[in-house]
Amino acid sequence: MIREDISLARNVFATTGDPGGLATLDPIGDAPSEIRYEVDAPYDAGIVITVSAVPRIWGWTHDHGMDVVFPALQALADELAEIMNGYNHDGQDITKRFYGKVLVDGQTLVW
């Protein structure tokens, strides 16, 4: 279901701003089209969303020996985590169902 939600957000809710209108931000819809998403459950009670083919010029830069994630890529990872956690019910009567994370180029951006 998470895969389907990502696909829906990517295809249906992609923003196409009206000339002269207010811009709306949609981290998934506004992300470059070459980005690929993979949702996997590699172990019990765990879900991993892997983001690949991120254009370096859009996603991050190398600064003083460290990769620095651009705000647009971090917003994308946060939005993916929000979709994933929508299925991770918790509360007084129900504990978390799984542990999830969002990986980009082998780096965990959201845990």
C-alpha cells in the first residue's frame, strides 16, 4: 500500500503551477522524474524505502569532505516517512507495528 501511495502522490498530485498563482510545494510530485522508489520489508517489523537515481545537483553537495543534503531531498525523505508512518499505528492500545527508515544512496535520512 505504501508503494501505491507513493505512485499516486508522484503521478496524480504532481504540481503544475498556474501562471501568476501561488506555488504549492509537493516534495514527491516536484521531485525529478528520474528518481526511483523501492519499498521493501527486509526483516520482520521493518520497512525500508530506498530512493535511487537522485540527481546529485538536486539532492546534495559535497562540502568540506561531507555530503550535505539539500532541503528538497530532505523534504522528500520526510514526506515518504510520513506516508510510511501513516500505516504505523500507535496509541494507547496499539504499539508501533514496524520500524521504518528512508535510505538515499545508502544513507539513512529518516529513521
